[in-house]
Amino acid sequence: MEAESLGFVREALIMSLVLSAPILGAGLVVGLVISLLQAVTQVQEQTLAFVPKIVAMIAVSIMLLGWMSMQLSGFATRMFGG
């Protein structure tokens, strides 16, 4: 029983990493691009990267909503024995 519970927890953690990786990756890429632009133009405004990162992460979330819901429903089906 304990090994089965640990397997469920491990699978849940892996699923959360898989689902969050594209969103966090988009934020990372946009943040890097904004940082490079700030370094080139010597504009050192801390809040400049915030809005583009949020917009990119929301856009990726919307684009991947179908895939994410399919992954979560498959996970829930496996967890609840359906």
C-alpha cells in the first residue's frame, strides 16, 4: 500500500512538472529576450519585463489548454481507477 501511494505521489509530481514546463519556458524565453534588449539599449527598468512575460505565459496557457486538460483527465482517470 505504501509503495502504491508513493507511486501516485511521484506520478502527480511528474505530471505537475510536465504541465507547467511549457508555461514556465515561455516566461523564461520572453524574460531572456527582454533582458537582452535592455542590455543592448541600456534601459534598466525592472518592471519592463513583467507585462510581456505575463502575456506570453497566458497565451501559452490558452494555446495548450486542450492538451493540458487531456493530460489531467487521463491522470485523474488513472488515479481514481476508471
